[in-house]
Amino acid sequence: MTRSLPDPLADNSVLPPLEPGMPLRVLMVCMGNICRSPTAEAVLRHHADMAGLSDRLVVDSAGTHAHPSARTPADPRSVAHAARRGYDLAGLQARKVREADFERFDLILAMDEDNLDNLRSICPREHVARLRLLMSYAPEGVPRVVPDPYYGSAANFEWVLDLIEAACEGLVQRLKNGGTGTARR
């Protein structure tokens, strides 16, 4: 069943309307699906569990450029930094965004503008409103994108976690509030 979504230009942080008993289905997307998006998947799942909302949320991750047949595990640096904060990335494997994802997921959250543009270029027109930046759920004053830490230092992986935590906390708060709240512009 296709769900109609609000105009994403009106408020990028409003959650789509959900039918009673139906979970919000969220897909986190970065380029290779080995650093940022699996981290975001694990962080959102953890925060939903902590808020008692795990039954109202389905989370997955994918990459715009992940090799379609590769089931690569998350980057060991992402796994290690996430584990220090209590997030479990074990068992998560990279996959590429599939055409069916645009129908299956209510929200498809890109880590940065390049990935959002890549998603827009392959997304069926009727599902474009499902595409957003993850950071649209973060508080004001927090950067709009999650930078790729792959070629960076340990500090870059920690910064990515800080950003993802801020956005996922905001998304969980929205879910607790029935999808409404103050929008980030």
C-alpha cells in the first residue's frame, strides 16, 4: 500500500502519516553503506528501543554506490567507535539501494546532499517526497550533512556519531510526539 506524504518542501522533518498499528519504515543511505548509514541504522534502532518504540519502527540501510553483489560488513572503525557508545553494528552488511526500496520505505534518509541527489536521480516520481536528509531531524545549529569519515581520523568517526545521535534522537522524539514538533529549516 502506498502512503501519501506531506510536501517535503513545507517541512522536511514532519513524519509521514502512519496507519494505526503500522511501523515507520526508515532507510538510511550513504555512498558505500559501510560507515555512516549502518551507523545510523544501529543508532536509530538503539534509541527507538530505549524509548520503547521498537515496535513502531523498521530500520535498514543501503548505499547509493555499494556493489550490488557485495555483502561487505561495516567498516571496522565504525564498528569499534559505535561499540564504545553501546551501538551494535555486528551483522550489518552493505547493500545497494534497490528500486523496491522506494516503495517499501516511508522515509529514505540520506547522509549528505550528494547521496540525496543520487537518490533523486533514481527515485520514481511518486516517491520523491520520501527522500530527506537525516540531519533534518537534528536540532538547529547542527550541520545539515553527515560527512564521510572513511578517509579521516578517529575524530571524524566520533563526529559522525555525534551528528547521527543528534538526528536520531530528534527522529525518535518526533515518533513519540506522533510525527509533529518544531521543524528545522
